[in-house]
Amino acid sequence: MHDGLSLKTSCGSPDYAAPEIIEHVSYDGAKVDAWSCGVILFTMLYGYNPFEHENQNQVFHKVLAGDFSFNDDVAQVSDEAKDLIKKLLDTNP
């Protein structure tokens, strides 16, 4: 990675991939890493992936739409942590 240069290589686990990677467009490495951190944080706090689905194509659809929700029946998570996750999982970085 070099400052100001976009990346093009698709890499990593699809479960943690940012919308830019799924769309196969040039991307900012730091921004897609922030997305992945949001997925990891959500998973650590709730115990499941925010875009979880049996069908991988549906996972990609949910990622592209930013379609996730907080399930307060599973875990009690602070509003501050939820706000951070929302900012990390923003489909428009």
C-alpha cells in the first residue's frame, strides 16, 4: 500500500469483505480494513456475523446494501459501541 494509491486485488475472506471488494472496484486499503474491523467487532460482541446468511450471494447482497441490525436479545451492547459499528460498516466510506 502507498498513500494515495488505490488497490485492485481482491483478497481476504468473503465474510469480512467490504462492498468495494465485492464490486471489484479500486479501493482504499485502510477503508476496507476499517470495514473488516467493524465486522470483527460486531461478531465479537454479538457472536455472529452481521451479514450472516446460508447463501453466499445473499451475504454479498446484504453487504452491498449495508443490511445488518443489532439484536439486543443476544447481547447488551452500549450505544457507543453500536455507533462505532455503524460508522465502520458504512457502505459509503
